[in-house]
Amino acid sequence: MKVMIVEDEVLVRLGLKKAVPWSTLGMELVCEAADGAEAYEMFVRHLPDIVLVDIELPKMDGLSFIHYAKTRRPDAKFIILTCQQDMSYARSAIQLQVADFLLKSTLDMKELCDILQNLSLELRQKRREAEATGEEDMNRSGRRRRFFQSWLDGVLPAPDPDRFDAQLHEFSPALKAERYQAWVVQLHGTSLTEEETESVGEEIERLAVRQFGSRYLGGTPELPKRRWHLIFTGSVPASDAVRWKEAVGQASGLELAVAMSTPFADPYEWRTFDRQAADLLQAEFYGRGGEVYAKDDLISETMSEAVLKLKRDMYERAGSLQFEEMKRLVGDLCGALKQPPYLHPPIVKNMFTELLFRLWSACEEIASGSVSANHRLVDRFYAAVRLDELAELLLTELARAGEEVRSHSHDDKTKTILQIKQYIKTHLHRELSLQETADAFYMNSSYLSRLFREVTDQSFTEYVLREKTELAVALMKNGMHLTQISEKLGYQNLSSFTRMFKKVRGVSPSRYMDRT
């Protein structure tokens, strides 16, 4: 008997693993999970006979997990272990036909072992009865679904002449095609019930058989994501997929997207090409909803030159709190990102989050903490399902931060110079002129020069060179060679860097380090 433990408390999981004599009971602990979502993935992969499950779990509660798991394996047995004594939980458990409901506070290991042993005997008896009468332990539809799930999960055994496997024996023709193609079908709309979603799945199956005939081998649902994984023989033209998608949409009244992998020859590579198809669905992040995606290079992990340049520009603007420039660049960046091939959405979310933290860091330095980091906003960044949603979140935070900085107690001149100082710090990697800096802040260069000396008691050039040497000293202390430092600070050769350093610090870089 295969057993699974679903429990978010590590000590409880370890206690169960050590206290229960699994092998003595004729059982094997095949997997464990710390949250409901992970539990569902592990369940469909291992299809255990018996599951010990807590009710209060992260991501998906235990009762919901049991509900979904029963769609994969109706004959599995579930034992609930919980701290909750609320009768509503017990009623829900009864409706789900769980095998037992035990409180952790009064849990007796001997009682648990007796329950496990009785369940094991019950399951074995049912199997013996089925074998003795020649009855099947599940109908063909259920066996078929289990076969395709095992195939997709990569746990289907290879044909072996010395070992009989019932699944392979019954469904082996599906593994004998010359070519295959994986599809992932994504249903849109979050208001559907479980039954309605399953009904859409039946329509998908019916119309696939009707339009593609024997080319359609079968598939398996992923109901929590309202997604189906299908497999075909040969290579279905994208135009046929479009017609099929439209037929399903008309029959169900719902919008769905279809992603198609490149053809492959080895049936045991379905899992790999299914992921390839699922990756294509990420194009929907960029606003391309409800399409058929069949181009294998549609999604990329490499930023284009245009995106890289805009990212650098935005990072620099964020460092000097140039809010209006950042707002303009957000639009430019979104425009560049919406040009295929599209970046993986997690890469985009990481980029936007980096910009957010750069903004907060600059606010901390320039505005003395008037703008605080909002980690709930970071969570919303990563939860965004569309690029436009992500951009709107960033623009809203830019507006908020800009208003906070403007209302800070510094006078206008001081705030301006603080922003310019921050701008200088983010451009120490190259030669920075007074004119370029004045242009970045829409100022007259002569006025900027006077204002800088008025507020800081030093010239613009003196401050830039002082900051360059400060950075150089930090890099030298970290072990970086002088040649690398001179290149990092934008100098064409080591001699130019050394002359600058000696002019500012009075000694050469190497002599300075000897003294310190």
C-alpha cells in the first residue's frame, strides 16, 4: 500500500514518519507535502492508496485537496488529522467520504496504526474480490484517464517482455505512433464551478474526437488551473487547431487558448514537450488572450537590446528620482516588451521589482525615508497576470512616491541637488559632464553649476571626482585590480585613472592603499 502525508508542520510530519511502523503494516511512505498545491501535484504523480492530511494548509486547504484528488483516484482513502474541532469541518469530511477524522490533540498512535491496518485490509479485500469475480476495479474511462496521467507525469514504465503491465497492455497502441504533438488548452473565466469546468472538459474531448478522429489520442485535465493536456499523433496544422478552438468556444460560450508543441518522436518525451507548449501560453501575459500559439521561439529568456537599454535608463532615473522621466519610460518599456519573442513573465516581474526596490532605496537616501517599502505591493507585482496590470502598479507607486518626496521638508534647492547627487552616483561608470547632467534635469548648465556650489560648497566636477575615488577605494579594498577599476569608472587607460586619483587624493592609488 502506498501512503502519503500532507502536513505543513515539519515536526508533525517527522513524528508520523518515525512513529508509524510502515513496513510492518505492509505500507510504503511514497511522498509528503507541506501545502495543498504541492500535495495535489504529488498525488497525481504517485497516486497513493492512503493519504494522511491536515485541514489547515497553505495555498489549498485539505478538504479542497481531497476533493480534487478524488477526481484523479476515486478509490483512494483519506484520513484527516487536524486541530480543528469545528463540526462544519467534520460534516464536510463526511460529505467527501473520508475514512476517518482524528484530532491531533488526542491522537493515539496505536489507534492510528489500527485504522491504517484496517484500511489496508479493506483495500486488499476489494482487490481480491475484483480479481476473483473478474470484475474491473475501475471502468475503462477511469483507467484511460489514469494511463494518460501516468504518461504525462513521466512515470509510465517502458515496455518490458519479462514484466506484464496492465496499463501498457491495454493502451499500448497509443505509444506506437511515429510522431506526436502535445497541446495545452487553457480555459479563461474564474467564475465556473467544478462541475461546469468538468463539463467543458467533456466538450473538449468530444469535439477533439469529432474533428481529429484517430489523430487525437487522449488527454488529462488539470482542474485547479482550468487546463487540459492533450496529445495527438503527427502534426496538426495550426489552422485546424483554430477551427477546433472556435468550435469549443461556440459550444461552451467560453474563451480558451491553445498552445501546440513542436512534433516529437519518442512518446516518453510527452512531459518535456507539454512544458514547451505550456511555456507558449505565457504570451497571454502580454495581452494576447485566447489565441492559438504554435511558434516554438515565441518565448525567450534573453532580453532584446531595446529592453536592456530601457531597463538601464529606468534604473538610472529611479536612482535620481526623476519621476516624470520614469513614467514616460514605463510606456516605452511595455511597448518594447510586447514585441515578440516575448520574455518569460517571471523575468519581467523580477525586472519591475528591481526597479521598485531601486526607487525605494533612492527615496531612502534622498528623502530620508519619507517613502517606505511596501512588501504587499511586491506580492501584487508577482501575482500580476498581465503586463499592463504590472505597469499600472508601477505607475501608481511612482505617483505615490513622487507626491511623498515633493512634500518632504527639504527646500526645493536642496531636493534638486540631492537628486543630482544620486544621478551622479548611478553614472560613475562613465565620464559625466555638467552639460549632460543639466540636460537630464532640464536645467541650464551655468545655473546648475552655481546651484551645486551654493548648496554643497564644492564644484560639480570636484564632487564627481570625489565620488569616483570613493568608489575606487571601495573596489580596491574588495581586491579588484586597478586596471579593472579604471575601466569600471569609464577611463580609457590606467594612467588617466591614476592621474585623476592622485589629483583628488594627493597620492597614487597604490600608495593610498599602503597608507590605509
